Amino acid sequence: MNTTKRILTLALALLMAVSLLLTAVSCGETTDDPAESGSGTQGSTTDETVTESPYEQLEKEKYDRDFSVLIRDDCKDDFVVEGMKGDVLGDSLYERNTVVGEDFGVEFVFSYQGNSYTSVNEAAKQQVNGGLDDYDVFIGHKHSFTNLAMNNYLYDLGKIASMDLTGAWWDQGAYKNLTVGGHTYVMTGDILPDSSMRISSCMVFNKDLMTELNKSVDDLNNTARNGGFTLDVLHTYCKDVTLDLNGDSKLNYLDDRYCLTGWMMAAPYALFYGAGGMFVTTVEDVPTVTYTDEDVTGIYEKLHSIVVGENAYHVTQEALYDTMFDVFTEGRALFSTMTLRLISQYLTEMEDAYGILPEPKYDTYQKEYLSFVNGSTSLVMIAKTESDPEFVGTIMEAMATYNYQHVTPNMFQVVTKLQAAQDPESAAMVDLIIRNRVFDLGYFADLSVSDLVRDSLIAGRAEIASGLTSGRKSAERALGLLLKNMEKFD
């Protein structure tokens, strides 16, 4: 790419970023209510005083070498782009590869390892066990944390001076809550806009159906913008919406209308963590089982009253997974909980107009909207046998900061394939969603208590107190063993 073209490209990308940022600010959360000044949460909010051009601040050293990445096939869109094709995300990442490659003198080499959640893990193990240095970076999965990080196969990213893990381009929720014993073995953030940033939970609502039911779209948007979209508000909107349209005296996803649709492996977690739930938090740098029965029970009772009490379409059979989207896109559901990535996968051809919201808060005392990040999110990792971690850290930092400036600001267009001006309310909500993400070590380390809300909603149980009491002991024991084992790592 010649210099003139590159300058014009960067200028255009920066202009788009500033435009979207101004839209988000003008429509963003306002908190004049004293109730909004509550304690902090487990989200990914970072210090907004960071430099506005972190990529330009990097020292550009010419390496004249390859930079090799091993990726699961389903995560390659964050890296592999063959040229400018008029796609917002693809074109932005093509420019990223070109600019970073030229500035640092690297040739990107991308390899694939199938779609299995364990295939990349096995390759990383082989590299370490063989004392090899085949790949600079591995793109893993939740199971990579439990399989590799917990078994001393990975290099501690916190030891790499060329990476600023406190930067806004690295997810601060992941950094805080997935750092164990002072070791940070996996990370995510702007470096993975498709396979991680878009794996952020959100809620969508049908604007046309909202109007048909004599409910105000503007009122809902204003409530959300002002920080007041809570589980109680969601419940109010859901009341009396589910209806037996065909008159056969039973609810059927093929014909009837629902207040809410959701998938059993996603919706319970998204709603729970969105409402501030957490099983393990970091206290004085030590991951600790901190949940109280009262807090979890309080959230669960509200979830039960919506999902079970208002007859939401809560899909519990894998074979029926797609039907949760069918019901919503056909105009027969008022709300649906999903991820940003699923919006672009399932809703692009929807005839009715829809809006995007964050997951509801527990109440207005909750400071921030929070977005659950499920186990399909990608994670970046470096094998323990990497011979030049500073080089790898430099290129990862370059990719992350470039994306932070020039790729992620276009996330609304990536998600919806629309211009921000067509729905400024949803554009502002997307910005909140991707910057307030929740990572619970209890979930990522597979502590069984983290599945209690899901299992209880599937069973339709009205209470979960007994499970919380028994689950605490097993969670504390499992977490204790994990910490003890990782204390031995160098």
C-alpha cells in the first residue's frame, strides 16, 4: 500500500470512529440519580483517560520475520482477509494486517486447526512437550483456560513488557478476573473483534410488535439510555405478552406469541451476570468465592418470575435451537436474549424493525450495564516454549491498539450492517455492551455452582437456596486446589 493511500485510509477510519463516538456520547448513559452511584461491578470498564491514538504511540521496529498464528477455523475472520470486499469488518482487518505488517516488517502466517474446542489445545501441548516454537500465538477457547492455563502450558502474558494489559484495548474484566496467582495466561479484547467482542450478551426487542402492543419504543429507549433498564422493567414489559394465538389451549413455538425467547445454555447466564451476579471475584489479587445466598437468590427469583412466570420461550432442546430466532424474526416475540454475533447471523433479513439493548440490571442501584461473555469466546495465548515473547507481545499490542482505534468503533455497523445514523439508540447501546463485559472465574474454571441458575431454570424450580449452600463448599474446595496448583508455576 503506498503512503498516500494509507494516510487516506487511516484518516477515513479515524473520522468514522470519531463520528460513532460522538453518537454514543450524545445518546449515552446519564446518571443524575443518586441511586446510580453504587459500588463498582465486575465489568470491563477502563480508565477513559487513555491516549486516543495508542497505535501511533508505539515504537515501530522492523523485524523482517514471520508472525505465525494458529487459529480455530471458526475464529479466522479476526485474522484472515484476502482483500477489500466492501465488508466493514473484513476491510478494516485487511487494512490492519497491511498497516501492521508494513510498520513492523512482519509477514503474517495464519494456520487452522479445525473447529474442535480441543484441537488448538493439543497443538499447543505438542509444541511445549517437544520444546518447539512453531507458532507465536494460539487462539483458544474457554477450555484452553482449564486445559492449558491450569496445567502450566502457557507463557505468563503479564511478564511481557511490550504488552500493556491495563490498556483499554485489552479487556479489563478478563484481566482482573482471569488472572490467577498473579499469572495472566489468556487474554482477550479488541484484538478479537469478531470471535470475542461480538460474543457479548445483549437483548433485542421488536419495535413493530412493541407499537402493536401499545408499548412505547421511545420510553423503553429512554429508560435504557438513562440507566433504568432493570429486571423489573423487563418484567413489566413482558406481562401478558405471551399468548395462545391459534386458540388450541397450549403454547407452541410454531404459532404462538412469546414475551421473550432464549437458549438454555446462554440466556440464564446472560441474565444472571447482567444483573450483577458473580460467583468468584478477585479480592486483594486473590480469586475468592464471594457470592452470598441472598444475592443470588434475589436475582434468581426475578429471573424465574420472567422466564417461568410469564411463559417465555426458553429453548431446552438442542434440536430446537434455531427456533428461538425464528419466533423472534417472525414477529412473535417481544424480546430475545442473544449475543451481538448472533444478531448479524440471524436478524439481518428480519422484516420488523428491532432495537438493541444491554442485558437488564438487577435494579437502579447497579452502577453499570453488564454483558456476559460465554465460553465460545476466543482467547489469545502464547506457549510456554516461545523463544521471543517480547516480539510476540509487540505485534499483539500493535494488532490490539490498531483495532481499538480503527476497527471496534465500527462495531454497530459490523453487528447490524446498518449505519449508526439509522438507529443511534442501538449504536450507543452496542458501545456500552462491548465495554462492560463480565468474566467469572467460577464459570471459566468450570466450578459446578456456576451452572446452578441454568439448571434450576431448566427444571422450573422456584428456589435454589439449598443448591447454593451445598455448592459453596465444593466451589471453595475446587478453587483452593486450583490456586494451590498454580502457585507452583514459575
